[in-house]
Amino acid sequence: MLTLAIIKPDAIQAGNAGKILAFLEGQGFKLRAARLVRLTQTQAETFYAVHRERPFFRSLVTFMTSGRGLVLALERDDAVSYLREIIGATDPAEATPGTVRKLYAQSKERNAIHAADSPENAAREVAFFFPEGELAGL
Ligand code: GDP
């Protein structure tokens, strides 16, 4: 099973991308596709459309377009729920010790990593970033 993660611009800027990827590989995830992407405003608004009425939406879009993110298609048994478990809570103050966000997030917004939250969203997000992957059997 595949899921979609993004190592966010804060973690790239802090030099933590390699450490986060190594952690994910150490947890049994296989890297199936990767792309370093600076999202356009339209892409970020589309990707986070579910949050467009939230007070933090503009700030989130500004943050996610502030630099490049590393988009990853990752494979593992139970990939979606297991990745959500090991990234930790949205707010690092509430994240379990040893999770990616506890280790690397700077704040509730600049929280190091995105992970798809359902199998349906994982499939949609993989296709959003790797449309050619449909041909390659991603
Ligand atoms: P996730 O699934 O854990 O990433 O959390 P959500 O889907 O609820 O929110 C998406 C992203 O919006 C989070 O990862 C944060 O970067 C950001 N975010 C969520 N809640 C807040 C908030 O209360 N304030 C701010 N500034 N950003 C937030």
C-alpha cells in the first residue's frame, strides 16, 4: 500500500530532510517516488482546499509556498495509518516523543511533514504529484 508524504519547507531549510527520510526508511517505508517541489499558490490552495475556511489557511499557503518541499510516495503494509502514527500530532507540543514532529517540528504550522490521512486521500495526493506514476504502476 502507498501513501503520500511531504517533508515541508521548514524541515528542508533546517537541513533535516535526510534525517527524516532515513527515519521513515528505518520504519520500513520503501521510497517509490520523490520530487523536490516549490508549490505554486494555486497548487497549495488546491492541496489544502479542505481548510480554506480556517483562520490559518492564508498563513498555511504562504508557508507551504515559501520554499521547496520533498514530496514522497512511500510503500509499506498499513502505510497510511502507520505513517500518521509515526509523524505524531499536528502540534509538536502534543506529539508523542520519538515522532517526526516531536523531533523536528518548529510549531503547529511549521511542523516538518505532511502525511495523507486516509487511503482515499493518499491515492488522490499521489496522483496529484505523480500523475505519470499511473503509467508506471505507482
Ligand atoms: P495534519 O493532518 O496533522 O497535517 O493537520 P491538518 O490537516 O489539521 O492541518 C494541515 C496543516 O495546517 C498542518 O499540518 C499545519 O501545517 C497547519 N495547521 C493546522 N492547524 C493549524 C493551526 O491551528 N494554526 C496554524 N498556523 N497552522 C495550522
